[in-house]
Amino acid sequence: MRTYIGDHQAVSANDFVELALGTPVELWLGVEGESDEERAAREDAARDILADHPEMPDDLIRIAAGIVETHLELFDIVPLVRPARRRMARRGVAA
């Protein structure tokens, strides 16, 4: 079975991520052994993309949080209960 998103075939998890982001994953994560010049060029391109799409980080965080919430069992995450805040009494202050 083949999976297409639009007219692009996705054959790996990286393909799905790249199609979701609209950019190659390597643009954001870099590649092993890249030179300082290559890293600077990659980061410059990433800054340009973020300048054109300022909502992108919020959208990606929302998507990632939804995936984690939907598949908690895959991430071995246990929800924690936040304790109630205790109010500290001030010493030497008359109420």
C-alpha cells in the first residue's frame, strides 16, 4: 500500500514530517559533520522561514502536544497532579 499526501508519496516517517513541516527535517536539526558555514546558512534559511511564518512554532508545539497526549503509552509519561499552593504567613506583619 502506498501513502500519498497531495501528490507526494510518503514512504518513511521522515517523509511524513517533511510534508507536515513543508521543509526538510535537516533544515531544523542539522546534519552530522556540517561545517560552520553550512550551519550558518541553514540557520539563516530557518530564520527566513520563521519570519515568513511566525505562527509556525506555535502550530508545531500544538501538533506535538496533541500527538503526545493521544499516545501517552508510547512516551511512558505519567500525568502528575500539581499540589495546591500553600500561602506563607509573613512574620512580623500585622494583618
